[in-house]
Amino acid sequence: MKETRPGPCQRKTSQPPLPYSYDQIADIYDEDMGRNNPGLDIAFYVQSSRRCRLPILELGCGTGRITLPLLESGAQVIGIDRSLPMLRVLQRKARQLLSDKEQRRLDLSQAEMTRFALQRAFSLILCSFSSITYLIEPGSRARFFERIRKHLDGDGEFIFDLFVPDPSIDALPDGHTIHDYSRTLPDGTRLERFRRLRKAILPGINEIERYYRFLDASGNFVRAMTTRDRIRCYEPDEAVRMVRKNGFEVLEVLPDFQPGEIQRETRTLCIRCRPS
Ligand SMILES: C[S@@+](CC[C@H](N)C(=O)[O-])C[C@H]1O[C@@H](n2cnc3c(N)ncnc32)[C@H](O)[C@@H]1O
């Protein structure tokens, strides 16, 4: 795995800096965010990979929730992620779960998805689980789409997804704390997660603070941690405009990974696009 210097800590004007959120949660990501995802995306991305030439480039591959099924289905994947701890978890899972042949089809690099430079072009580039929403500045999105354009074949496609704002969450008072879940981890540890949303701290940008509390099997406090992220939220039409503004043509919009109309219940928008 290729490593670069660790990414900078998130700097906040009003809050103390915290380590990068995914570095903090890498070891519990699969039981935390991974388990929260309904998983409709996995079959969709595997299916999409069957139509393209290999390898596939996956941006923000994380601990391999999509990467491993892609490899198991016969794909070759180049995965990049900013978080080295997330990539280490993916590497460990690949060793445990994949055959030698499947492992040889995986190539991982620690890199920013706004700055990567690979010496090849791809017919499919993916970015799953709303990872694009971490690019909160127009300049970072412009660099991201420019990098993708640079790395796509003539007829190559970029497919990504992002969350659709949830009206029931939007209706909560600003700064309201939600109890997300209490779960038992495979080693018996009890994990509780709380989330506080600060809405529109900048136009279109929310700040999410997640508080994790770890308890032992008897319910005694073991440790706690807090993560903080800023997310650029998009209504569906705004997401389409953002893609076009960055010089890409929208080929298809799939609510919750299925062809059809966007409904009030739609939680994720998947967009297939290519350079215009
Ligand atoms: C929600 S997780 C998704 C992980 C995986 N794709 C999945 O579906 O489970 C977001 C991932 O994007 C990565 N990420 C966020 N911003 C990034 C950036 N600017 N460059 C590279 N990776 C980034 C994070 O480190 C994290 O692993």
C-alpha cells in the first residue's frame, strides 16, 4: 500500500481541532456507518462494474464495503482514500477474506481524491456512500472533477451517490442531539452513538458531531470519543446542477440505486455521469 504524509487535522474556527474522523473510527467503521447503510449500493456497483473495462478506480474506498464485493465478483480495483487507518482495515480484511488471486487484483494508495495522479485511464470511476459531500468548497469539487476527467477513458463513466436531506432530521431544532444506536460489537463491547447536527454553519454546509461511548459487557464506561465533520448537503436538483457546473453530463439519476422517480422517501441519489 502506498502511503503519503497523514492528512491535516480538521481546523475549526470555533471548535478545537480533532483528528480526522475516519482515522478515529476506522476500527469500528464496519459496525458503525457500514452497518447503518442498507447495502442497496453494493449490488448496484458490482453490476455496474460488469459493463466496464478493468481496473476500476474507487475513490474513498474506506474499509472496502464496496471494494471487497467488487474483487469477489472478479473485478480489479485501485482504491484510494485519505485515511491510512481505513486502508489498513481494508488490507487486513482482504488478507482474511479473499483468495490470493483476488488479493493480487487490489491496489491501494493513501491519497486525497482531489489530488491523486495515476499513470493510467479508467473506464469506470466510483465514489460511494456520499463521500463526495465531504468536499465542502467549490474549489475542492472542481479539482475532484478535474482529476476524474483526467483519469477517464474516452467513453469512461463516473458513478457516485449522495444522501438526500431527510426532512425529519431537518425539522429538528438546530443543535439537537439524536441517540443513533446502542450496539454490541463482536468482542462484546457495547457501543452507543449520539449525533448532534449544526445546520447551515455556512450556506449548504452542516456540521455533524458524533459522540461514541464504549461500555464493557457489564455496562461500565471504558472510553469515549468525538468526531466532527462538515458536509455539503444537496437537494436532488442541486446535485445535478453541481455535476453539470463541473463540466460533466448527467447520464442517469437513480433514486436509491433504482430507475424511477425521486420520492419523498428517497434517501440516496446515485448519479452516472461523464465529461461533457
Ligand atoms: C462514508 S466513508 C465511505 C467508505 C466506503 N466507500 C463505503 O462505502 O463504505 C467515506 C470515505 O471517504 C474518505 N474520504 C473522505 N474525503 C476524502 C478525500 N478528500 N480524499 C480521499 N478520501 C476521502 C474517508 O476517509 C472515508 O474512508
